[in-house]
Amino acid sequence: MTDLISTATTAIQLVTRLREINKNIANAEFNNALADLSIELANLKIQVAGLLEENDQLKRKLDQKDSSSVSFKGFAYFKSDGEGPFCPGCYDTAGKLIRLAKTSATFNVFGSHSCPSCKEHFSAA
């Protein structure tokens, strides 16, 4: 991440330099600075692509970990450590673990739990 910030800083400094050169000096120095800027920006692009790929891989690993430790019990999904309940509709359709909220006594006629995302109601009994 430090390399990424350093590359971006160098690119910005080169742009500033190009502005000054363009005002005062001949085309040769301008072209050299422009070439340096192009190289720095290409390096930045490669680093960003690497970070995006790494981020995508980490997200996939996290999704696999979450899905492998989830099982359906009664009316909802629960993690292997007992955490839950999670909405079965949201998990089955989108793979999202959305925690169900307990409904108040006034709304127990609709179910004991509700999903804040899809608004479905579920009964624990």
C-alpha cells in the first residue's frame, strides 16, 4: 500500500513539473517529463490491478468461509459457533447473512423474527 501512495505522489509531482516546464522550457524536457509521468501512471495502474485482484480473492475466501460454517436449523440459518439466526431467504437467494431481529410482542402474530433486509417474518416455534 505504501508503494501505491508513493507512486501516486510521484505522478502528482510530475504533473506539477510538467506545468512549470510547459510555461518556461523547450519541448524536449517536456516530452521527457511526460514519458516519466506515463511510466509512473502505468506502474500505478499495475499496482491497483494487483490490489483489486487480491481484494477479490480475499472476498471469495471470506464468502467460502461464511457459507461453509452455516447450517439451517428450524426456521433460519445459524453459524457453527451458534451465532444467528440469519434470514433463509436472503441467504438462499443472494448468499447474504442477514441477522434476523426479534419482533415485539405486538407483532408476534406475524412471526417471532423479521428480516430487516427483505422484510419477511419467521416463527421460531
